[in-house]
Amino acid sequence: MYDTAMKNGKRFFDTYAKNKTGLKIVDIGSLSVHGSLRGVAPVGNS
């Protein structure tokens, strides 16, 4: 995964998922070959 994709993914989660509860993130086709957004996704929302 490119550095810019990781930064933009983090920015997305910080903007739209911050302080939300009960969210479910569905990652389709999530084979992590060169990194994934899992590291920047919010935790504890499942």
C-alpha cells in the first residue's frame, strides 16, 4: 500500500468514524500483501 493511501485512509477514519459507536467495517478482498488499512481503522466498534 502506498504511503498516501495509508494517510488518506487514516484521514477518512478520523473524519467520519471518530467518536462513533456500533460501526462495522467490512473489508472485501482484504488480502494484506503490502499493508492494509486495518492498522489505522478504529478499534472496539464491533
